Amino acid sequence: MAASDLRTGEVGGSTSEITTGTTDAVNRQPTIYDYAQTNQFTIFFPLFPTMEWFITRANVPGCTLGQADQYTPFVDIAVVGDKMQYENFNCTFLVDEKLNNYMEMYNWVMNIGFPFSGKTQFNKLPRPDNTSRGGTTKYNPRDGVYYEINDRDLYTDIVLTILSSKNNAVANVYIYEAFPVSLGGIEYSQAETDTDYATCDVSFAYTWYDIKPVTSGA
């Protein structure tokens, strides 16, 4: 029974063979023999220019694709899904001794979350990249202030560039419409005998990401 006949006949897959077609063994051999190194990357944060120079760890997020089940009197058949779910983009950065990069991130989180005043905190910080993502203002005469009509300026695109062993760019990971959802704390301790530099973890949610090769890399 051919593989295409797997769903016909009473014996099902018990006597079926999977056909692989005609293959060329030479063309199936790899052309790149170097392994990806986890410390070979750079990152671009349009909204956080101070923090991006202190990044020590970042990830290419994983993703999952849901599936549907086609129920039958026999075994249920898995059917491809159509909705992708992405893991958060996580990174770790060294905190400078004046906490400038930490405050840069924390202030933007408050710019989104406005813990005590929507009028004076929500979406009030200027974008460090001096760009506008379509946010406009409307004057409220009762309060005498301008309000943001939408929140597009709170989002940013992140670019994670993967480098080769020769420090050439080989791929770019474009993370679209990102915003921070978690900012870790800073641990201090006088019990340490050696110098231990403070680090902080931050996590971003986003809409989706794309990976594109850099053809000029080597």
C-alpha cells in the first residue's frame, strides 16, 4: 500500500510504507560546518539606547503552532493549526553603577503602567529615537492638558543580530511591536567576598518576529 493510500483500506498504516521520492545525496550534505556561538550577537533597542550596550544575554524566542483534532471512530487525526503563539523575548543586562540603564527601563514601564496618575504619567515620555508611530494628541479644555489619542508610541521594534565566528552579521531577528512586561529586581548583598556585578532581567511581549539572513555575512 502506498503512503498516499494510508487513510483508505481497513488495514490503515499497518502495511503502509512511506515513500521519500528521489533524493540527491550530494545536495543533501551541509555546506556550513561551524556551530552557532551563543555569545556572538548584538542588539538594537530604539527606546533604550543606554541599556543596549550592557546586554549580556538574549534569546531568539520559541513559538508553538496549535493543532486541531479530527475525531474518528478509530484514532483521532491531528490536523495542522493556524494560530502561532510566541514566547516572550527575554534579555539580561549589566546595571551601571549610577543605575542609568535600569531607570531608563523602569521609567518606560511607568510610562505604560502609570501607577498613580494617568494624566501625568501615561505615555508622557518622549521617544529616544525621535520617531512617531502615529500617536496624536487632543486638547482637553476641562483639564487644560493634551491627551494621547492612541498608544502606538509605547511600542518599539527590536533587532537582534546574530554574528558568525568571524563577527560578521549572518541573520537579523526582527521583533515587532514590543513592549516590556517584566523588569527584574537588583540584588545587593554585603556578604559577597568577591566583586559581583549587578544584573537585571527584562521580558518583552510583542506581536510576532521574523528571521532574515544577511547575505553579506560570512
